[in-house]
Amino acid sequence: MQKETHQHYQEAINRALEFIETNTSRSISLEEIATYAFLSKYHFHRVFKSLIGNTTKDYLTRLRLEKAALMLKSSDRSINQIAYDCGYSSPETFMRAFKSFFSVTPSVFREGTRQEIAQKEIVYQETSFETLHVKPPTIVESPDLHLAYLRQFGSYDQMDQSFRQLFSWASEHLALKQQPEIMGIVHDNPDLTEEENLRFDACIVVPQAIQASGAIGYKKIKGGKFSVFRYKGAFETFYPVYDYIYNVCLFEYQWELRDEPVLEWYYSSPPFYNSHQLVTDFYLPIT
């Protein structure tokens, strides 16, 4: 595949991923996705499978069901409502798909998460923000953000490499007068998503919309209300912080999550691994 063609396809797939990921709550067709990606249906199907490793149907199904699993754990919505919120035409169709994917019914899954939360509350009885090196949460209203980003799939230990590639592109294509603001977009919960499917966007904040360039995409993040946790510690120890937030704080503060990913703001420059002085703000989207 020629370099120019490969870059063109990467840009098309970035558009397709954005369209899929923002439309998990409704029925969308292959034709719609291909049209948004500016490719013919035939070429799009082939290119998507080649670059992502899944068909669009399998990719969309996984996102919907993992979204449903998170909603079953973090909300009191009925199973029927969650089915419709995740793009299923009927609760029966949703329940069959959920059981096929997770090997249990939605109701059994929900009961299991409630037991897990109760156990975590016991485990974390002696834990505090101070022992985790986290400041108590503050509520902020964030403005819209323009981002240049690089999508990676797989282990989070690739993020330093992703940021190096993003910075290399930025040094050639952006007029950077100072160190840019950097952040990450965390799309998945590693307790639900297999490591090879974890989605992470390495991002640079830009002042306005930019032209996509090969693997480097552009996206606008909608502003809104966030609960912000500031953490000082190594990237390798993020998991216990997230575990505490999602299994204790979320219920203690009675927040309802928006259907949007978590944002991580980094106040240190890469490399992030083995850096115990890393300061990070976790932005949890809430209603």
C-alpha cells in the first residue's frame, strides 16, 4: 500500500471510529459509516478490517455491550432502558447479545457488580485520598477542547511511544511557541475490555480545528461538568486510583456518569513510566 494511500485510509478510519463511537446509542449501518469515512462501502469494509482487525459490526457490538456493562454497574436504570440506550431494538435482542458476550445475563451481571462494590467498600475501609496520594475531588465546568490526537489500541504501556510520534508530527505541522498542553482520553475499563482492545488517545490541545494528517486525527471534545481528582504518582499505579474512584467515590458522592470517556491531564512531560513525580488530573464526566 503506497504511503499516500495508507495515510488516506488512516484518516478515513479515524473518521469512521469517531462516528461509531459517538453513535452507539442508535442503529447505524455500514453504509452510513462508510459515507462518513468518505469511502465506498466495499473498500471501507476491507480497509476497516485490515487496520482495526474487526468488522464494523463486531467493533460496534463490543462497544455497545461494554457500555451496557458499565451502565449496569454504575446506574439504577432498568435493563430494558439500558438496552434501548445502547442501540438495541428490543430488550430480548440485547439480553441474547449480552449473554453471548459476557456468558451471563444482564441481571446476573448486575448482581455480581453489586457484590463486588460491597466487597470493595470493605477492602477500602482503611483507604483514604491521602493514602492514595489523591486530593479530594473538585467539580469544574470545562470548556470545549480542540485536540490533535493519535489513537492506539492495546496496552497502556505504549503511550510514551504514542506521545513521541504525536510530538514529532506536531513539531513539523504546528507552530508551537511553548510546551503544549497534553492529555489522554481513556475510552475503556480494563476490568471489562481485553488488553488488546483498550483504546487510548494521546492528545495535544490546539487552539482551533486542524486538518487531519494520516494517523493524526482531529476531534472536538464537548465541555461540561467534571469531577476532578489530582494524583501524584507513577503511571503504573493509576489502576488503584481508578478502582477507588469507580467502586467507592462514584457511589459515595452519588454521581451519574455521562456517556463520555475519562480525560487525563498530564502536568509533566513524557516519558510517563517510572516517573513517580507525575502529576495527573483525572476528569470524570458527570451530569
